[in-house]
Amino acid sequence: MEMDSTRLPDLPLSGRRIVVTRPAGQAESLCEAIARLGGEAIRFPVIEIAEPEDTAGLQAATASLQDYDLAFFVSPNAVGHALDFILPRRAWPAHTVVATVGKGSEGALARRGFLNVVAPDQGFDSEAVLSLPAFAADAVCGRRVVIFRGDGGRDLLGETLLARGAEVDYVSCYRRRIPQCDPGPLIADAANGRLHALVLTSSEGVGNFLTMVGEQGLAALAGVCVIAPHTRIAAAAEAAGFRRVICCGAGDDGVLAALLRDAAG
């Protein structure tokens, strides 16, 4: 009988149980990578992605898309939900530049046929986007920009573009909500020392996680190592009461590197 190589005891994450809090449907690549390194990935989504309650903004943006010089997608969710609505209704205007941040969003756009995407090579936040030449004041002044995003979110990108002379419209193409998940098994495992790391990938996710587990749950989980792929998320986790937080690079590679460092002690 052939041995399952993902469970060999000399793999670097063998025996380690890691909570992955990404939304359902967005956690698989990381969970599979953890398993290949011998770890056990526990899926516990802290954000649920849902259709917008009101599509009036999407309808208006679709009808007037040709009036925009630049369209920015804040995440893979924004790419999927916006383009699922827009493309069955009209072709993308050739002159409307597409921009985003993060390799996941770039990949989502590439799969839809958008290959010449404006995006930073380094960094995966609004600050990195705003440092690009395409977003400089002389490039955006007098231009119309549409930002596709979920309900709410950071306003730094839009506010800075407004200050640089652009006209900016926000369009909500999905909404986020707290999932209905039972945190009991997670809390029990943490209390028994059976959890080794917790991957939190957004500041909103940190807040949702606290709501889901409550104060008693946090008391049990506060000693679990948190992996956070941004200083802002790491700061939110520390402020919440987690005692050991590792700030890592973006994407699966950054998270995995941090998990390996933690496992090596």
C-alpha cells in the first residue's frame, strides 16, 4: 500500500493544526498547501460573501461604463461579482483602463481576459496603488474613476484620488456578513492546546472573529499564534488581545513562510 506523503512525520508542519479564516471558496489553495506540508487546515470562515441587496449602483455603472477612464477592483470578490453582472449585459469599453491590487485579483482578471492590468508589483494595499504612476495627480486629474468593492471598506484610495483631482464613484457589488459557524469546537481545541496557528487575513476578519468566539472564547484562543499578512491586520489582532502575532508577506507564500518559521521555533 502506498503511503500518503502528506502525512509523513518529517514534513515541516506535521502535527500542527492551523485555522484558516478566509471566506468559503477562497481558502482551498492555502488549505491544500498546508496539507502538502503535513499540517491540518481547519476551515473557519469569518466573512461570508453575499449578493448585494440593491443592484442600482451596478446597473448605473454598467450603463455608463464608457464614461469612466479607469475601473479599480478592490479584490477577487469585486472582480467576480462586478464582472458577472456587467459582462452579460455589455462589452467592456476598450478605453477604460482596468486596475487592481494583489496577485489574486490580477489572476481573477486574467481569467476574464483582462491582461493589461495596472497593479503594483510590490505591496497589496491602497498605499501601494497610490504610489503607481498611473495614479499620480497629473495622471488622474480630471479623469473619472469607478471603484468596485464590497459594502463599506477603506476609503483611502478614493479620498486620495479625489484630492488629486479625479472624479470618483464607489459601486458596491457584493456585501460581507458574519457567517453562522459554531465556534465551540475551535474554543475547546484551543483550551486543550490542540491549535497551533490562526490565519487572519483582514482587519474586518479580526473583528468578526471576536464577535463569533466572544470574550470567553478569546480567553482560550489568545495564546494561539496569529498569522497576519499586513501590519494593519497584525495591529488589530494585537489590540484584540492576541499575545503572539506574526506579520508576514501577502498571499499563500507569505502565510506559509510565516507558518514554517513558527513551526521551526
